[in-house]
Amino acid sequence: MSQYRLTILPNGARIASIEMPHMQSVSVGLWTGVGGRHEPKALCGISHFTEHLLFKGTARRSARKITEAVEGVGGYLNAFTTEDHTCYYAKAAANHLGTLCDVLADMYLHSRFAPAEIEREREVIREEILMVQDTPSQHVEELLSETLWPDHPLGRPLTGTAQSIARFGREDFLQFTRKFYTGRTTIAAVAGRAGHEDVVQALAPALSALPAGRRLRYLPPRPPREAPTINTSPQEIEQLHLALGYPVCGRRDDRRYALKLLSVLLGENMSSRLFQKLRERHGLCYSIQSGLVSLDDTGALTIGAALDSSRQEKALVLILAEVERLRERPPSRSELRKAQDYTIGQTLMGLESTTNQMMWIGESLLAYDAVVDPCVVEKRLLAVTPEEVTSVARAFLGRERLAVVAAGPDPCRLRLGRALEKGGR
């Protein structure tokens, strides 16, 4: 029997929780299923801008009183925006559940969007945009998204651009929240030392006031390109930041379990093939990592490394050779079992945290309309065979689907192009 409990309010808002009686804390998150991919081009960045503004005051609390209400009891308060959702969350000792729920619900339903705060935060976000551009590891991620999904909401920066955020006025934020912050898009996720009935009692009165609204639609991605793409951004920094991306299936596709293990085998830990080859054997970089971006209908397998620009061609050749090796031959059963144990172990250790349990609940409900039992995920991962790993590698990691981006000193298209021709041969 699942430990997760779910209550659906008449307006469609969902309240889900897991009681963790051995913990001393509680984590509360309010989620809305809207993010960067739901934005038209003219409103690029409005989800993220709205996230900032919800901290800037309500009819009952000033911006300072919002933070003091949570930090004053030893807790913390934060938020984030992604391609397909926005989350506002707080954590504190379990006896402050009521305070956390009240503060988050107040922000979520009653933010004032005061003109003076909008202007102040516009400058803050402009600085954030510049900070991302000056942070090569983040800049190269944006460049990779732009290259993987050109002329599409998924390829635009979540922070917006200096031009787009300059256009937003108070009415834009009011219309945006009326349309997207509704019952059917809202999830309250709670994990920690709190019973489900107490959670519902603390949140239902406020969330019941939301209009029902409707589920959101988004623009599907275009079919992947049929030729590799290279994109470069010269920057006066010490290291070249190299990133590769392959478009893959979405999170509703059963192949996602094999894809996750493929990513682990490639570069998600120090035992991975890429770490062992590029760092341990060749000393080309300090770190190299792979990862998965998983969305409803699409995703990406990404690989990133920072290194001396003179080594970019050699590094790309070696990376592509390892990718090709997984396409040609299944991993051994022992290597795959290590990847399975690593993935399951990381998941289970993460779920010992109330915040991570809250994230698990919110992300599950947004993705699958149900809280996924970790035991089910464990069984599906253990059922993956070496042949399935090779099958997804062949399906998604073909050279014709590849996007390569480089940011830093002397990112050379010619050298990267030569590496694409040589890699894996």
C-alpha cells in the first residue's frame, strides 16, 4: 500500500502528502504546471518574472514579512521555474506547518504586483540574465537548448531576454496568474512529520478559492534535425565549455528507464565511461558529466565538460567514440547492474529528505497525474536489459541528431567539425 495520500478539491487543485514521523521537519511546496514552454515569444520569461514577484508582497505581508515569517522560525523559503512548471517551497520544524502553508498560500493567491516592485525586480532579473551570460556553464546550457529546439519555446531562456522583460507591465502579470494559477494547474505537496488530515486542513480553505481553470497546452517540438549541428560562442575566459545534446523521448515513454541507465553508464558518476576515459586515462578535463532533460513529450540526453580549448577536438572524438561503443555493443550485465544499483541507491538516499520527497510528489503528479511509488521505479530499472540500453542508444544517439555547442576561448567550428567526422571511427 502506497504511503502517499492525495485529496482532490472540487476546483481540481490537488493536495498530496507523505507522513515521515521519524523526521523533525516538514517541507511544503505549491506547484503550478506552467513554465517557459507555455510562453508565447512576446512573453518570454514571464513565468520566471512572476516567480520573483510572488515574494514581493501581498495584501497581508510585505516582502520582508514574507521572508521573516519563515526564516524567523528557523526555516527557509525558495522557488524555481522550469520549462513546464514553477514551484514555491518552504521547510521548517514540523510544528510550523501552519505558518509555511499560510505564507505560501498567501503568496500564491494574493500577491499585489505593485508597480514599484515590478520595476525593482526588472533590474534584478536583468542582472540575473547578465550573470547567466557571464557564467559559462550556464550560458552553454542555454546555447544547447537553443540549438536543440531552434525557434521554439524550449529553446528560449527561462529568464527571458533584456528586451522581453522590459515589456512586461502589471496587467501582464495579473492576466498571466489569472489564466495559469488555477485549480487544475495547482498541486500542494507536503512531506515530513505531518498527517494528511492536518495538511488538508491547513491548505484546502485557501486553495479552494482558486478558479478551476483548465489544463494547459503547449507547442509540440519539431522533428529532430537529420544532420549534426555546431553552435559556438566566443568568450574571453580560461576554459572552453563543451556541451553535446541528443533529442530523446519524453517521460511517458517506457524507454525512459533504459535511457536513464544509459546516461549513468556514460557520465553520471566517477565510475562512468566518459569520466574514466577523458579524465582518468587522458587527463583532458577536471570533470565531465551526462544528464537527462525529461519533459512530457520530448527530452534530451546531454554531455558537458570544461577543458583547455586546444583539447576540444580530441575530447569530442573520445566522447563520440564512447557513444558509438554503446550503440554497437551492449554493456556487460555486471556494468549494467552497477548502474542500476547506483541509480536506485541515489533515489532512495535522496528520498530520506523531506524536501526531496516533496519534489518527488510534485513532479510525479505533474508528469503522471499520480504519485509514482519508488518501488515501481526500482522494479522497472532492474528489468532493463543490456540489449535495451543498446537499442535506445541506436534509436536516439545517432550522429545525425547531435547538437554540439562550445563557449569560451577559440571555440573552433572547423576543429569540432573534424571531430564529428572522426569520432567513433
